[in-house]
Amino acid sequence: MIGVGANLAFQPSRVAYATGAALAYMFAANESMAASGPYARALTPTTVAGTCTRFNDQGVLETLSSRPEPRIDYDPATVAQENLIRNSVLSGAVVGSPGTLPTNWTRSTNNGLTFEIVGIGIDGGVRYVDCRWSGTPSSTVDTVMTFETLTGIPIVNGRTYNESLAVAVAGGSLANIGTLRLRADLFDSASAYVTTIVFNSALKDTISSTLQRFNGSQSWSNQTSAYVRPSFGFVVTAGQAIDVTFRFAAPQLCEGATALPYLPTTDAARKKHACRGLLFEPARTNGVRNNTMQGAVAGTPGTLPTNWVISGNGGLSRQIVGTGTEDGINYIDLRFFGTVAAVASPEMTIAFDGGAVQAAANGQAWNSTLYARIVAGTTTGVSGYDNFLIAYNSSAVLSEANSALLGSAAVTTAPLRQQRLEHRYTLTSATTAYIQNRFDVNLTAGATVDITVRIGMPQLEQGANASSVIPTTGAAVTRASDAPPPAALGSLLAGGEYSVVVKARTLSQGETGIWRWAYNLLESSGNQAGAFFDDPGSDQICGVVRSGGVDVAGMRNASTAISTVAAFKFAMAVKTNDFAFSCNGGAVLTDTAGNAPNPSTLYVGGGDTMWFGWIESIEIYNRRLSNAELPFYSV
């Protein structure tokens, strides 16, 4: 895959505020609670006792010991920006003949050519270096500029990488110059050359005097490759004189088939995960009393974490390889090996706590989660996995059980942070008194097995959907509910008309009896003036307007049920006898009776009940958006 030109221009990584909004909170774009717009009003954080967790912009799970405000949270599975080249801003470059190359950069031997650095500056907002080659080459070879040291970028075989570079012809011409390529050399763990790969060989077709970003992607499975050194190369022919100056800027190597927005680096590789916005969660308790592996000791079989039990009829030997943290997630590595017993439905089961510990009752919804990945061995002889919720009566006798049956490919070698397994179930037995969660490795009778599974931070919580992980070290821990922060609006919306646009993600799908409020506007009397919420019966987004404590308008997105985690956007316009609503660019719903309220306070993430999920942005307009505008603003 190759790419070139304007479609890969340098994209900004931040958005200041929504154009035209009187007040905006762009939580995901700005990665903060900062207010923007001509009538910016600061949110007032409310301190919440206790700890909570979030993923930071590096995809690392953090435990926050104080909570002065809701959490800005990042997606552990989605990298928004990455640059494995450690010096893309050209630090260390010095003009001269030959001059000094940027730190970590190298170039091929002269081959009869004269090389000099003729300029350094800023073009299109990025730093560049102008490199001139002139003279008559003594042999026909690639002339190469490399952007890293030989062992500067470790790689993983079998994965896809994308190289990109902004380049232009800043002087001279391409006369007597052959193919221009984005390329890279691969080296093994002993630093020996393995092979050269080409990311893009079509640069010469469109390169010009204007700086353009070119890119290409490649994957390789050469098992001896341990390092990659990305570069730019051009072919010269022996005896044919050249004189060309190339302008280089913003070299980048990232994992994946697509060029990500440019991320500057100065002395180390960098990555940034996608920001999901402001996270709101209700109070939850993790009933697994020890999900941080306290008490575990490596060995064969070793000592399990306190309260954990491994059993099963699979007949395999067990080894605790070790414990540690991966991207902030506490884990234990469990190895199962040997020949599977010749029995029906052989399995090895991992119970994270005792069966008669966590109280539960008929009709309650429960959720079991854990992180899992394969770190050694193979899935040979492994037929799949179960994420079990198991209930017991008051005598600790099984009353019911339900599992998410997962295939053998459900757990992979991908990073632990990307593999959180979740199973939800509503209890149906009248005798249920306790609940337990368990992870099973299902086996094939008679097969030879050797697999090491990494298990991270299991959680057992009451609720239809999983919340962020709650660390425990010996007892169940409760995370307090987040507190919606208010903003004093003054007379901003006192003109008798306004509009609100919200982009959010919900985790409340499937809940019953709980209306989740994304925001709430209050009049000075304390009466609610307007809100958006998630209808628990239909998983539809609704908008309501109240004046003097009385509902005057109500509109529901009846055509589309909102799915868990997927982002959606909605817009509502308010004016006396002229209310309208649109969700995800859909049809405009209207209500033509009622007085417009005069709200003076905004609460983000809460009303009668708090939002459960992320709010990416809230935009407030001190005018009524037209019906034609509403679908555009809600896309």
C-alpha cells in the first residue's frame, strides 16, 4: 500500500473549539476539561473520595489516588499517533560541507559524490533539512539517507508497519536520477544485515518543489529479523552527473497499514492513544478480593494468588511462571502442559475467589471481566475458553451457571490491554445466594498441550456492563461514583433560544430502570431546563425540555438503538413553541408547544442520574440551530 500528497497532509492533533459555538468543552480533542469559545465558562470539579483507574495516553493503566475531577480516559486498543523513529525533528543537524546530520541519522558512502547540508528551517509547520548531492557517481547503486541507527527500532515479525516522509526537491533537478524509494533495511539480533524492503517506489511520479508526505506499508515474516532501519533512497548511474537537493522532514514509522497523523520525536519513540473523553461511572464494587496476584510464588506448581483455586479434570501439570505488570495491568503467567486426560469435556479451571464469598440474589445482573493473552507455547490441544459466572445457594451448592464460550482464537498474543474478556448474566434462580467468576481452558482429550496464559486483574461486579478495573489486594473494594462538574452560565442562555450538541459513548446499554443523563441544564430556581438521556427500556437517546419544573417538550430517537461503546452525536434546538432534535444525522423531530426555559447552570455527565460512559464533547450555541442545521451538527 502506498500513499502520497494532500490526503496525507499534516493533520492537527488538537481542536481548539467547535466553530460558531458560544461555549464548548472538547474533552476528547483537547484532552482536558478546558472550556473554549467566546463565552467560555470553567467547569468546577468536585472531589470524590477513594481511588479509580484510567488508561493514559500511552495506553498504560493508572491508579489515581485522588479524584479532583472526572477522568480523561484513553482507548487502550487504539493508537492515534505513533512514531518509532526517535529523532524526527532533526535535532543535531548543522549546515556545512558536509555538515552534521541529525542525531541517529546516517547516509551511504560518497560513491564519488559530494554531500553537504545546505539548509535547515521550517516548512509547513515542520522542521526540515536540505541535503545536496552533486558530482559524478563511480558506481550504479542506491544513495541512501537513513533515519535511525541499526538497532534503534526493534520490530515484531508478522506485523505491518508504515513508513512516511515529507520530501521535496528543494534545488537542482532529478536529471540522471532513477527510482526514488521509501525503504528500510532489516537486521537480526546480532546486528547482521538480513534484507531490504521497499515501502513506496513511486515517489518520482509526483515529487515536486512543494513538501509532500509520502507513505507506504509492508509486513514481513522473516523470523531472523529483529530491527528495522527506515530510509530514503535514490538510484544513480555510474558516470552520469547529478546535482539535486532533497528537503527531508517528519520521517515516521508506525505500526499498521495506514499512515497516522505525524507525531514529532526528539530523543525517543512516542505513541499516543486515542482519547475517549471524560469518563463517568457509577459506584461499583469488585468482588474478587485479590486481583493483583498477592501471595503468588513462581514454581512448579508454585503458589497461587491468595483465594485463587485451579482445578479441573484435564490432568495437566501446572507451573506459575511469574507475576508482574504489563502496561500497568497486574498479571500472573500460568503454564499448563502435558497430555490431556481421556475424559469427556476436559478442562483446567481458574477460580478467582471462593464460591460462597460474594453475596448475590435472583434477578441481579452481574459482570465478569479479566485480561488474558497467550505469552508462550501454542493453542494445540486447546479447544477454547469459558468466562464463567457461577451461582450458589446459601449452602454453597451450585444453583446456576452461565458462560461466554470462546473459541481457541479468542485469546491471542496481542497486548494484554487489548484483550479484556467480558461476560454478563442476569441471575434467574430463586435459591441463589452467592456468585463467583471463573476462567476455563477447554481441552481436547488425549492431546499434548503446552500453553502459557497471562491472566490480568479479574473483576466481578454487579451491573449489566463492565466498568473500569478496580484493583484489590485482599478485600473487595468499592469505587465511588463520579461527580458531574457544574459550570455557571450566567445569562448566556437567557435570550429565549439556544442549542446543545453532544457527542458521547454509553456503557449503559441493557440496563433497566436507570435513565442516564449526559448533561443537565438548571434554571436559577433549581428546576431542570433540559437534558439528553439514554432510555433504559429501548437504548434510545431522548431529549427533554422543562420550564418551571414542568415538561414542555420531549423527543426520542426512535429509529436507532444506541450500541454500547459506539460513539453517537445528538443535537437539540430550544425556542418557545419551536423545539427540535436530531441524532446521528437522522430525521429532525419537533415539538411545537411550550415556553423556552432560561437555564443558568450546566452539569456535565449528570442529572437525576449520572451518565455511564464517555462524553467526548458538549457544544452550546446561544441561538436556535435551524432544522436544516441539526442533522449536520449531529453527524
